[in-house]
Amino acid sequence: MKAKIDRTYEGSFHIVGGDFSRAGEASTELKTILLRMGMDEEIVRRVAIATFEAEMNIMIYATAGILRYTITPEEIRVVAEDMGPGIEDIELAMQEGYSTAPDWVREMGWGAGMGLPNMKKNSDVFRIESVVGEGTTVEMTIRLGDCGEESR
Amino acid sequence: MKLKEIVEILSLKPLVPSAGLEREVSGGYVGDLLSDVMANAGEGNIWITLQTHVNIVAVAVFKNLSAIVTVNGRMPDADTMEKAAEENIPILLTGKSAFETAGKLYQILNAKGIQD
């Protein structure tokens, strides 16, 4: 099934760092919006997982952040921008299994070093920019084309 | 297969009275790393874990899981139960280990032709 998107839809969610009780709320809401639009389930799955991971990263590492989404006839774009510590070595952070999460976060089953790789894996285009001491911005684009291939 | 039948066979203790057990189970997944469960659990799966904090409910809602089984007699935190009631997610307690629980669940689902 292919959704008919006739215009651009935009929205945003504010995420408060450390507020674990609200984890997943933003991504679950975005998932509901996409399903209601009749989006392909596989596309929704990819967007939702990428968004959930981005949401968790803000909660774990940052003071606050914002998730913005844009839905066009061609693609879904999610931008997660946070006011956090920033990432010193992005290449290292992108490696599966590498994490700087504190122990208490790991004990919860987060911080396994799978977040950024999961985001990349589920995106067609993945961009990350970070300034130490200022924050990190992740931009993820999922194309709505028929091919549905996963580029890496 | 109905969750209710599995609860009976495995003697699981439902901890969220308001969350009904009439839902269908499509399979199972075991994991304590939440990112792994998010990436790999399937819709309608029973999730076997030793995690008990409130985020397990978010993951279950997000992945449309049929239930969470907490193993080794680990009681979920109070806010986890509250959230589970709110989101209508069954949490089932067992004194058994993840290995035993998964093994038995696999047998049951395999016998029903749900799991190869």
C-alpha cells in the first residue's frame, strides 16, 4: 500500500533530558501519525525505530532537545537537535558497541552502543553534526520510493 | 495462539489486572538490551526479559508486543505497573529463568506451528 501524500506535513516534539518515564512518547506519536496517513508498514517501522533511538539519546545524554519531522510526497525527514555534551569522536560513536553511557543507564538496558548504528541502518540518508559543549544534530531521511532499499 | 493459554501452561502471574489476556501471540523474543528488542522483536511477540523499569512498557507499546514476561521473580517497579495499566500492556511474572521460560514457550509455539 502506498500512502498518498499531497503536501508537506511538519511537526515537532520537545524532549526533556533525563525524563525516562516519557521515553518513546514522541516516536510512538510519530508512528501513529504515519500509520494514520496510510504509510507502508516497513517505512513506518524504520522511521519509528530511528526516531526512538534519537529520542533516547536526547534523554540519556542531553539537557533538552527537539525532534522535528517533515513528511513530503518523496520522503520523511526527522531532525533531532539537542543541547547536550556533544560527541568528541563521531567515527568512534558510530561503531556498534561503543558507548559513553553511564553505568546506571547501561543497567537499564540502554547504552549498548546500538543507538547511532540503528539510526543509520534505518535511514536512507543519515547525517550527524556535533560540537563538543554545545550539542548534536542528527538528520535522518527515509525515502518513500517503491524501491525501499536500505543504503548504508 | 491466545496469550491466556500460554499464561496457564507456563503458570505466569499476570501483574496488570486491567490488561486483558485475550490477545494473539505471534512468537517470542528474549533480550535485556532495549535497542536490540526495538530492532529485532516482532509485532505480537511475547518479550522475555529481566528488565523491570518503566521503559520496558514504552518498548512494548512501540513494538506492539503481546506481553512482557519478567523472569527470575523480578517484580517490576511501581511506575512500570502504572504505565503498563495505562497503556494496556500485560506484564507476567515468573520465578523461572529466561532460559527455561523461552525454552518452554518455544516448545508450545512450535507445537502450535507458530514457531519453526
